[in-house]
Amino acid sequence: MEFYTLASSSAGNAALVRSGGTTLLIDAGISARRIAQSLAALGLTPDALDAVLITHEHSDHIRGLATLTKKYPVAVCATRGTARCLPCAAESIRVFDAGDAFPIGSLTVRSFRTSHDAADSVDYRIDAPDGSVGFLTDTGYVTGDAVDALTGVDALLLEANHDVDMLRCGPYPYHLKQRILSDHGHLSNDAAADFALHCAENGTRDVLLAHLSAENNTPTTAEYAVARRLQAAGFSLRLAVAPRDCLSDLHEVNRLCKKSLSFA
């Protein structure tokens, strides 16, 4: 089982999971052309996609969806509330309720509700016979549903959107700062560190920090905040930051592989 991010920022988000002949795209927040280019770099084409899983309807998560689904016959999976907001043909959408789990090829997808200013937002845990990967971004706090779904996951893509002090002292208008800091906004570095530690205590060994703000965070700031918390508790695992606008390194999940991992 392997996963990548194709882009990860407030300007656009997309990630890829593949295992056992099944390939899933999580969000399509960059252009269809960029999605195709990223897939080509991995030796794939959009025809290889078994489904696109949508977390919510904000433009940085669905920007390329309309063009992608017009050009390629790929299924789109979304909650009922999100589905009503999507710019693609209804016949291409597979609707589910937040909290549902369902198979796609060799993978099992489990959805769980998040807390964001969107119609019906969710994130996902994806399980394969050889491992599991979880996604948690675009949520104002770590919900109980997220804890239930992601505890014990092998690898985790985790939002570390902002440093609270940088945000409070930064250039954003007051109303936008309040939105980001609210329970329907985004996870801070400290919140990410707390949840990364919880996951590490329950077996997670690969954490990829995601959705960093360009104005209110830096990769070094985010990684340091999370690494400091993990190291203080005695945990050593793979920790990295997803690139904003290009393909990430390969993150490979294999429960049978017990090699020692350290901070990246």
C-alpha cells in the first residue's frame, strides 16, 4: 500500500492511495491537467482511477473535478450534503452517509464526520490487507468520530494548518482569523501535535503534515512543533511535510515490514 500527495495547501489539495490494483484519488483541488501530470509521473493515467473520494465542496478540494469527470469515466464518492454542491454529473456520483464504510476494489473506505464550515464534510480511513492510511484535514478540532476511525492507523496525513501566534499577529482580517481558529476552521500545529502523539501511542509510524497555510505557518515551524511533542514522549517515527504544489515522496505502508523509522 502506498500513498502520495499531489498538492497540499489552501490553494489546492489532492492525494493518491493505491494498493492491490486499486487506485483512489482523495479530493481534486488542482486542475485536471495537473492531476494527469502527477499521475503520469507515477506511470499512471486518470483512466486508472477507481474512484475520487471528496471530503467537502470547497474549491481547493474540487477545483479540477468537473473537467476530470468530463474527460474520464471515474466514479465520485461524496456525502449527501456534499454531493448536492459538486460540479459534476449526478450519474457519476456515488452518495453515502457520513460514517459509512464501503469497499472499492481491494480497499475498504471508512468515512467519518469532521467539523468544518462546509455542507457535510468528512475525512477517510482506507484499509488494505497490508496496512491502513488515514486522512484528517479541514477540521476545527479532532472530533470523536476522527479519534474512533484513526486510532491504530498505520500512516496518517494530518492537517497542521497554522501556528496560532503567527495567525493572530498576521495580515488576515479579524473575521478570517476567527473562522480559522473556530471549531469549524482548521487544525493548528499544537492540535496536530496532540493528535500525532495519540496516534503514535496507538501504533502509527508515518505522519505526513498537510494543508499548511502559506501566510500563517512554515514547514519548519509545523514539523518542529509536532516532532518536539513526539520526541518528548519518546516516540521516533517518520515525520514529513507535504509539498504545497508538487508530488510528495512515496509513503509506503506495510505492516509486515518492521524496519526502524526515524524523523525525516
